[in-house]
Amino acid sequence: MSLLLVAAACGSGDSDQPSDAGAAPPAGEQSGDGRTAATEVSPETAAPTGTDDAATSEAGTETAGGGGELILAVEQWPECLNPVTSCANASWTLWSVNTHVLPRLMELDLQNNYQASPTLAEEPTTDNGGLQVADDGTFTLTYRLHPDAVWSDGTSMTSSDVWYTWRARLDTDGTLNTVGYELITDVNTDDPQVAVVTFSEPYAPWRDLFDPILPAHHLGPDTNIADRWNDEISISGGPWLQHSWSQDQHVLVPNELYWDTERRPLVDRVVMVPREDTDSEVVALQTGEVMAASPQPFPGAAERLGGDLTFVGGGGTFIEGLWINQNAPDRRFEITRNIRQAVAYSLDRELIADVALGSIIEDPQVLQCAGWSPAVGEWCADDFAHYGQDLAKVTELLTAEGWTRPDPDGLWVNAEGTELVLQWNTVAGNKRREDVQALVSEMTAPFGIGWEIINYDPGELFQNRLPSMNFGPVALFANSTSPDPTVFRLYDIDGIPSEANGFTGQNFTAYASQEASDLAAAIDREVDAAARLALVRQLGEVLATDVPWIPLYVLPNLVVWNSTLVEGAGNALFSAYGGFADIYDWRVIG
Amino acid sequence: MNAPGVRSSSAATLLSVRNLRTEIDTENGTVTAADGVSLDLHGDEVLAVVGESGCGKTMLALSILGLLPRRTGRIVDGQVLFRGEDLTQATPARLREIRGAEIAMIFQDALTGLHPLQRVGDQIVEMIRAHEPARRDAARRRAVDLLDLVGIPDPDRRAESFPHELSGGMRQRVMIAMAVALDPAVLIADEPTTALDVTVQAQVLETLARISGDLNGSILLITHDFGVVAGFADRVAVMYAGRLVEQGPVAEVYGRPRHPYTAGLLASMPRIDDVPGRLPRIAGTPPNLVSPPPGCRFAPRCSLAGDICREVPPETRLWPPDGGVTVACHHAEQVGAG
Amino acid sequence: MIAYALRRLAITVPVLVVISFGTFWAAGQISSPTAQLTLNPRISPETKQAYVELLGLDRPLHVQYGKWLGNFVTGDFGTSLVKNGQDVWPFVERALANTLLLVAAAVSLSLLIGLAVGTISAIRQGSLWDYGSVTVSFLGISIPVFWLGLMLQLFFGLYLANWLGVGPPLLPTAGIYSPGQQGFDLLDRVRHLVLPTLALSLQLVAVYSRYMRASMLEVMSADYIRTARSKGLRESRVVVRHGMRSALVPVTTQVAIDIGQLVGGLIVTERVFQYPGMGLLFLDSLEGGDYTILLPTVMIAAVVVFALNLVADLLYGVLDPRVRLGRDRRVARNV
């Protein structure tokens, strides 16, 4: 599935963040839904739950209850809608159109746990024979389609659609994501109700695949769909049908043939309009011109979203931290593990999280793992919890490598007389990050660690410096994680961008650990959930020891709605499909 | 020229300035540009006001029509009586009726005085139509006739010209044509030839003289050029530092100046029979009008000045008492006599 | 005059080429259509490379530029890099129409108000009105458009409606049509034009009124105004037909020249009010790394600005018969 691709386009403007996916083995302590608690800022938070029940009770009937027109603000207007080409790289393409219109095989529930979507009769498991690893290493998935699953033109969904989706992924010019699909050797369509997908080797993140699935009868027979669905998707296999699409607005209406009655929309129409400027977006919410939005976290959100506006903040898949580039051209000394640990021991990360996010959500949580979001799955453990301010540890670590502190209040100095000062980059003009820089500069002074702060425009930092490894040694930015815990590219020992390999690869911390690299690779091959979680936990501990980067906090998702106009919003806070994932359960009031 | 019969050709006083005081704000302070000026313009005569630049003669002219600079100039005392009507008290509407139609004005520099973006014919048409309900084409024909009258060749085509397309002399003729368009009773000509070449000056003056002869109007000629006065005016009023120092028929004043300043001016005037050489000049410079000397304003430059001159402003009086010349000098009797 | 115009054009062409290349180069430096792919972990380097080749981004810069320029001058705007091969022109055309409408509305409104305010200030120099309008125009020039836009949104969208106790906002705060509106609706369209026009106009009114005030002050002390009064003309005619007629000459040309300075405010205004014009298209294509849209957007803006400068010069000649040779006379900038 393409959730992983959501990452890159999320941060426009000053909060740009490069994308990256995480993967990790299970770390036991968290309960099943042990994600970061949503921070309820408004007193009216009881409403959504009530509506949820109402919606469920109504679901058995055929009538779409409530009616009315729901108006939503979209922060980034999709350039085009094709779910296979680069159009799909923008999160808002998925969040505002594809997710609502196109069906998928496996899907994430609102808490980002994988489950069978309404398209499937059941999830393929080892127990039901749907998931098999043969002795020769081939891996077979058997998808049984739901007998009622039907496209909006009345055509049944069949295994041919699964086959077609596979081919379109590979055959389309400019296809965005072929990972996983390349391992598929065959999709058997003998039984229209059963798609048997064979992989050449075990592929653990298989649940990501086939989101969306494409209508073979509608798009085929050509499997190159590069020029299709740029500005309209005229067929639906989801709760909503695309009524119209322009640069001004995008209108969804209920898909009358959607077979899952629990997701029959309650409103007659959804109108999405672009509001790319956060301030204007807030005004539009306040005036009631738009009823709900899912803005990027912005400073002062808690203060500004008062009155009739209710907002919830929490979850989030963007993890922010101090990314360390061990190969930084501007480093004055080797950025050894001891130095990385020492820096981690000089930080009060609780305070940092408070300063960074305190004006957005209450009680922001510190991120304690290096590659996963606590809001997604069970992958994120407390690996980094033991790092707190500890002068004794800092002294021990640095003294061991020959650093001295001639002035007990000054900076550490190494044998060559070089002071322990690290160049630190982030996005210029990003208030949150600059606040963190100011705080940390003060915070580490008593520990003898200094900073040279040089900030860049987002374009310069992420498009020029980051890909060419010309940053840091330290940089502060956010990276994305995915529902599936893959982190292989981030820690692949052969994927360190360098001049020698033409700066390909995405291991931009230049973290060269064979052990971590092997564990990350194993995570992507282990199809057994429990075994996979164990591998993630193992990698998590290795990362906490080696500190390739220092995790700080998760950027929370926000969903804001005008509580005099909308009921039922705010439950998709954690959803990788965006805060509007469950608009079929929203209703218009007043 | 429309209705000559209506016009009085008597020698009765047409325009009478009585004890006029005009103040102008300058960067250096408030200047009394005209200080108790009185003069009379009779029907069918040319009265020249003569004096050095800065003596206040232009402000005197502007005061008559209420055309002083709006923010900086004002009449503080005195009257301007036109046919007995005090123009300083006239309503703006009444003033507009008189301007152009009864009292018209010719300005010094026609290049800046004519609107640069308006065709000269239109400027004359505008003058006519401001006062008479004339149709545009009729007014236009009159404008062409007027241009012809002031000696502009090919007037039909010239009417279509912009001011910058005409020569300096032509422009001044346009000014004259515009000023006489409505056959005004009084024509105020403020240095009408100063901006022109000497040869052109003569032609323009000749035109002005011819027109004034043709028409029944009186002319108030403002000039610094005694030569112009001699050939053109019936009477002359000599102005110095905001005050009139001598006033009378040209022949009498020229023949026997009563005021030392007049005498000095006349002495510095080039004559045909002059031997080449330096002309005598009046020593010193005119006083600062922000704070003029308390007594006679010419006293600092006057060879006859005594204590009384430096302390008491001289009265204006007839001298000789039975003559037609008034003078403001404590020592008028001695001027020319010595 | 014609020769002069042609000479000006001849100078303009190389300037436009330089601008276009500079834009082309800068677009490649600060944004890239593949940048978002680079950091996407699920996209293999091979996929990215295939994508780069598909878009022709691996060719040398001057080759890409030459290809683009060749198409552009022959009127072929090509297809979008980022919008999956959709034709560029419809996007640009729509944005251009919207922006021209907004600019025309703002400039007309600003001229109407600015010229009147400036004229009254000049003829009542030193009055309370004059000091008031000078102060207001100083504020108008100092207030950032961005902030003004937000204040207008809040005031007309929120506070005024709340204060009057009416439900929906008095004026829509963004977009060009109400959400859900299908097809053309003149009233709705005009209502959506009001706030962006106001936001763009305040600064213009301030600038225009100061130009007009300075120009009128100069003109009204001219000799020919005194001549006009001496002719017995009504004061209104003196001010309008003689004073404003002259004062408008430098102001008009300055207004045409100033159109270029509108660009910044326009971008901000369109962003704040989500007004789908050239400014918003520029921002979107910049953020999306789509030089295929960025370039025509910038080029059209540049051509319009240059054209208006030329028009301004020629206009001076038309408005002022004294300047038929295209000599450059503009109102002093520090008015």
C-alpha cells in the first residue's frame, strides 16, 4: 500500500520534513492500543463517541441518515489523482480523494492496526491457509474477495482486478512504488473470487500492497495507466463517489452501491476546498465557511482554536529528532558513539518536547525509539528512556576518549585542542525548531557541549544538503514512519550516500553497523508477526546503544472542527489515511 | 469690441486702489508686498507701474483680481474699487464674473502661463465660454479671429497648436488674444515682454499698443522697463519696496522727477545719445521687506536722506501743489533742483 | 515614437531571456519534482532514476532550457512535470484571467479613491484632511499585506457578523466561489473578489494618493493655474480640467510602472485568500518543483510588467504633447 509514500509531501512551507519509513520489532510493554493519548483540548469531546454509536446503530438500514453538506479544508491541493504515478506521492491526494474512492485489500483501522478491508472476505493468515511460505522460499498469499464487493458501475470486484493492479504498478510509466510488487511472480485469477499472489521470497510488509486496487474492466486492458485519472476518478469502490474535481473544489457523494453498510455516508455531499495558508484556514474554520480541517501542527494552536472550534491533537507519524551525520564534511572530529551518547546524556528531552509542542497539545510525549511512531503499531519501545541529563555519564564517556575540560564551566577539549562544538542545521524560520535550538544551546552548556547553529531554507536543506550528505554533524527535522515497521533503507549499511555511489541510498546518518543493517533486513523478511516484533525490539536496543540519531518527539496530528456544525469528527486522529478517513461517520448539524 | 457703445470713454476713474496692504508669507518671514498703495486708473488710459523686481508690483497686480497665492498671500487692508465696487469684499462668484470679462490679465511668461496640455485655440474658447453662452464652433471662430487680430499668421492652423509648438512672441500674442477676447474694461499686463527677445519685445508691444488703441479699454502695465513706459503709457506710478513713491503723467515725471529713486532710475536708463560707458547705478540694494526701515524706505540708498527720512515715513503729496504729480519724499523740492 | 518603441522592445527581449533562464536555473536549485521522491523510503533509487529519465531531468540544464524555450516562443506551453502530463496552458490561462480581474479591480478602485484623496489633500494642503490622509497613507504603506489580509478576513468574516448577530460571514474569506457552488454565479464571484481587492488596494490607495498629492501640489502652484483663475473659470474647473489634467500625466505613467511592484503583494494576497491566480500558481509550482508551470507564470508576469513599462513611456508621450520623443519624465519617487 502507498501509505509510506505519504511522507514526503506532507510538509510544505516551513515545516518541511523529508520522509522516511520506520520498522521495528515488537516491544512488549505497550498495550494493544497503547498509542500516545489524544489530547482533548475542547470540553466537547464527548460528542464524537456519541455520534459514533448513533452511526453504528443506523448502519443496518439502507438510508444514508442526516444528509447535508460537509465542507472540509484541504491544506495541499493534489496536483493530480493517479494512484500509481508520482501524483500519489502527495499525502493529500490520498487523504482527500483516493482513500475515499478506491478500494484496497488489507487496510488500517483508525488505530492503524491492519485488518481485512470490506473488499476481503477474510484476512489471509497461516491458519486459514492464506499465507504460506514454501520450502523453496516462495511466498504465497491467497486473498478471498468479499462476494458483495462491487464497483460503482455494478461490476463485481474480481481477482483480475488484483492482477491488473500488480501489472499497472510495474508497467506504468513513472510508476512511483514498485517495492514488493517486483517480488511477485504471479497472480493467479482462475477463481474470480480468489486471488493467489505468489512472491519469489517472503515479503513481510505484504499488507502494504494492493492499496488501492484498480478496476481492470474500467482502466484495462492496457496496464500502463500513466495518463489516466489525472483529474477525475470516475468509478468508485469505496464509500464515496467522486462527483466533481477542479482547482477550486472537490465534491464527493455517497457511492450508492457500496456494500459495507457500516460505512454508508451520513451526509449527502462532501465538499473539500483548498486552504493552503494555516492562518486563513483557521479563520475559515472560525467563520464556519469550512466545517473541519486537519492542519499541520502550528504554534499556538491550543490558544487559537477556541470558541466553537473543537480540536484534538495526538498520534502522528512524523518523528522529529537530532539527526546525526557521521560523515558530515564540516565535522571537526569524528562523531564517535561516545560523543553521540554524551550528547544524549546532556539533554532534558521532556523539557524539549514541552517547548516544542506545549502550545499545540497538552503533555507532549518524548519519543523513546529511533525509527517508529508510538502511535502506530506496537513497534516503538522505551529504548531511549534511560537517556536523561547526567553529567557523570557525559564526563565518563568523553574522558574515555581523551577529552578534557580545562575550565570546569567551559567546553570539552580534545587532544588536538579542538572544542566540543557541533554544527547544527535546521529549517530557517521554523519557530518550533529554532525554539528548540535556543533551548538546547542553553541546556547543554553546563555539560560542556557547544553548538554552531547554521540554518537553511527548506529547499536548500532537504533538496541540496541532505541528499549530498552536506549537513550537520547535527540537523533537526522530522522524518516519517509507516504502519509497517520497515526501517531497512534508513539503516542499510550499503545505503550510505557517498560520492563513490553517486549519493544514492537513504542511510543519511551514515550509521555503519552490520548488526543493525542485518536486523533491519530481517524485519522485512519475517512474515510471522511475533517473530517480527522481536526483531524490531532487538534493533531498537541496538539503536539505543549506538545512538545514530537522538529521537525527541512525535509531531501530532490535528483534527479541528466547528462543533456547532459537525458531529462525529476527530476519531481518525491516528489514521494513516488522514483525519478525514472516517468522514462517512460524520454528520452535519445545526 | 462687442458693444463699444456701452463702454464709457470718459476720463472717470475706472479702477481705484485705495491704501492697499498685501502680505505674502515667505520662507524668511511675512513680507508686506504692497504697503498702503493707492492709485487710480482712468478710462482710456495706460497706467504703468514701474519698479525693480521684488518691489511688489506683481503682487499689487494679483491683489486687484484676488489672485494672490492661496496659502501664502492675503490682502490685509485697503480697497480695490472697480467702478465703485470693492473687489476685496466681492463674493467668489462675483469675482469670477469680473475676471476675464471686465478685468483681464496678461502674464509675464506665456510658456508657463498657458496650459501646456491644451491647444491654444481651446484656451481662448474656454475663456469665451466661461462668460458667454456661446456655442463651441462660434467661440472657436472668434478665437481664430482674435489670433488673427494679434498678428498670428495662419491662425486657423495655429489654433490647433500646443503652446510649446509656438515661438515666445507667438505665445505672448496668444496671451494677449485671450486677454482681450471679451473686450475687458481693464487689461492688466504684468511684464508682458520681459521673457522675450528684444526684437520680439518691440513687436509684441506694438501689438499691445495697437490692440489697446482699437479697443476701448484701459491698461495697467506692470514693468521694470522705463523705456517701455516712455513709449507706451499715459501715466506712470513708480514703486519702491512696496510703496508708491511717485505718480503722474509720463512726460512730467520723466521731464522732472520729484523722487530721488525716480531720478536714479531715469539716470540709469540707456539713451540713444549716450556716450558708451558705464551707466550710473543707484548705490546699494533694496531693503529687506520682512523688516523694512522705519522711515523712508529709500533712505539707506538716498544721497539726500536726513534724520527725518530715517525716522518718519514721508507722506504722499502733490508737488508742486498745483501740478499733477504726487510724490512721497521729504525732500522732493530738492530733487532735480540740485 | 515607433522607432523608440521598437528600440525599447529590442532591449526587452534579451532581458526576458535572461529572466527566463535565471528562473529556470533557480527553479532547479530551490525545488525539484523528484525531491519528494528522494527521501521517500519506499521508492527505490532505480524507480527514481526511471522517473528522472522519464521527465528528462537528467539532460544538461541548457538542453532542458533550450527545449522549453523553443516550445514556449512557439506558443507551446507543453505539459506539466508534476501534474502528470496535463497541459500547462489551461492552468495558466485560468490563473491569468483570475489575476487580471483582481488587479483590474484593485487598481481601478485604488485609482478612484487614491486620486480623489490626493487631490483633496493637495487643494487643502495643511488641513486636518491632509494630515489625516497622509497619516493613513503612511499606515497603508507600512501595514504588511499578509497581516491586513488576515485582519480583513477576521473582521468581515467573523467579528462583523458576530457583532451584527447574523449567522454566516458577511463576506467570504477565501476562494472565488462558495463551496458547493456549481457553474458561474456573478454575485458569488463578486463577493469573493471584495476582500482580496481591499487587501491589495490599501497600499495602492496610499501610494496613488501620495503621488497625486505631490503632483497636484506642484501643478496647482503653476502659472497656468493662475491664468486659468484669471480667466474667471469656476474653481472646480480649474482643479479638474487644468490641475488634474496635468497632474495625472506623471501619476498615470507611474501607476503603469508600479504594476511590477504589485507582484509581491499579489502573491501574498492570493495565498491568504486562496485566490487561484498567478501568485498562487507560482507558489504551488515552486513548492511542487514544477518548472513547466513556474516558468510560463514568471515569464507572463515579466512580459506584462515590461509591456506596462513600455506603455508607460509611450503613454507619457500621448498624455503630454511636450514629450513626444519618449524622454523620461517621472514623478519623483520620494514624494
